[in-house]
Amino acid sequence: MTCTCIETVNEKLATRNTRLSQAIMFQEANHPGLMLETDQIEKGRGKPKAVSMFLTYCPFCGVKYGEDAA
Ligand SMILES: [Zn+2]
């Protein structure tokens, strides 16, 4: 099990009706990492849609997702 930062932060955010955006991994289902939402810079017809970033490391403690904590 990777760190429990997501659960800890989600518990705190829940008081504000908020939770972190988690990536759903169907193949490597060890640990659903965090998804960093982004904003589209230029909007309008024909503009590429914004992409989301999937974090490899926990932004709170630095542990790599999918690896057992030592
Ligand atoms: Zn963490």
C-alpha cells in the first residue's frame, strides 16, 4: 500500500464538500494516483481540449505511487 495522504486529505476536504480528483487505473490497479486537472487556455471551435495530468509521485509526501512504502 502506498501512502495514505489521499485518504487523509479527503477526510479534511470533506468538511468543505470537496475531494481530490483521483485517476482510475484499470490495468495497474495497485493504487489510484492523483489526477491533476488543467484548464484549457484558448477556447473555441477547433481548439484542442485540455488534457489531465496523472501524477507519478504523491504531491504531499513524495512517495511513488504503486510502490510499497519502506
Ligand atoms: Zn503521500
